[in-house]
Amino acid sequence: MLIQVDQTEEENFFLLNQASNNSFIKGVVGWINLRDNKLSEKLDYYSQNPIFKGVRHIVQSEKDDFFSNKRFRDGIAQLSKFNLTYDILIYPRHLLSTIEMVKKLPNNIFILDHIGKPKISGKIDIKWKENIMELSKSENVYCKISGLVTECEQYKWKNVEFKPYLDHILNCFGTKRVMFGSDWPVCLVAANYNNVISIVKKYFKNFSENELNQFFGLNCIKAYNI
């Protein structure tokens, strides 16, 4: 999967071109202005390409209650009509707005990126735990285990720091609604690709083969309709 970085449609074409030239790329999550007056036409256009799987907006740069914006939320609602997903890229301060939005859109498929980007170093945030639990009650929400290393103070980390966060995510979402995400190349500020893989492999070492297959592929295939 290739996931958007720039909030431009030009990047959509770049990513889709990469996918057309590299068969191992099975899907693209791009960006579309979900408040565009011609949104329906654009969604119809992009959905004609079977590699285009969903949309993401960088909400982490927006106000806490961004998902309360009715026009934006109505735009997300239209995605389900075209069998497109929505990736949720937020900070913990956006979780309350996210929970409210998700409850109003039960027909959409959502993927929470980077487990909601809690600060990993230090004591676990109780509000993050409570809000993640509440969000997970909506069964149309998946959680991508990714971006952990970049949320550590000064990008310094130890495997043991991640365990309480991963324990909570698995307790909330179970093994059928979690998936691996590398967050490459952003992860390079704190760890290389092998480091990132190693973190989750060590955590999941005692899980069953079926659960591992779900985490490393099957859940992604289901969520993004690959």
C-alpha cells in the first residue's frame, strides 16, 4: 500500500503511476478535497481505477473538533458509495471528534493510523486509553499499528515502551481489526525498516499463525478491499 503524504491530487497521479509500474503495490490511499463542490464526480473518476482504495486528510494539522465540520463529514460519507475507505490521521486531541464522526457514519470503513499518535515516552495517557476503547466499539474501524518510534521522546526508544500501548490496542480491536504499517520513510527519523518490523515481530511472537497472517496482510486486504 502507498499512503498519501501531500494534500494534492498531483500526488495521486504519481502514486497511481508507481503502482502501475510496480505490481507489488496493491493499493493507493490518496487525497481529494472532501469539501469540493464536484466531489461526487471526482470520486467516480478515481474509483474507476481498481488500485485507488481510499482517501486521507492530514487532520493532525487541524483543530481538535475538525470532524465536526458537516461539509467535510458529508464528504467522508460519500466515500462509502464508491467503496472507498478513509484513513484517520490524528493526534489524541482529535479522538473525541473522531468518535462522534465515526458513530454517525456506520457505512464507512475507517483505518486509524499510527494508533492515534499517543506520546510513547513516559506514563501512558489515560484519556487516550479511554478514547481508543470507545472508538474501537465501532466495528467499522480498523487500527494500523505504525508510527510508534516517531512518537518517542527525541526519537529514542526501547521495545519495552511499546508493550502497554500494543496490549491496549489488541485488547480493544482484537486480532481481526489490526494491521501492520511501516510508516516508511517517515520512520527513518527514529528507526530503519528492519527495526520497525522487529518491534512488531517480537510482540506478536506468541500469536498463532492465523493471527499473524491477519495482522501482516489479511486484515489489510479486507479493510481496503484489495
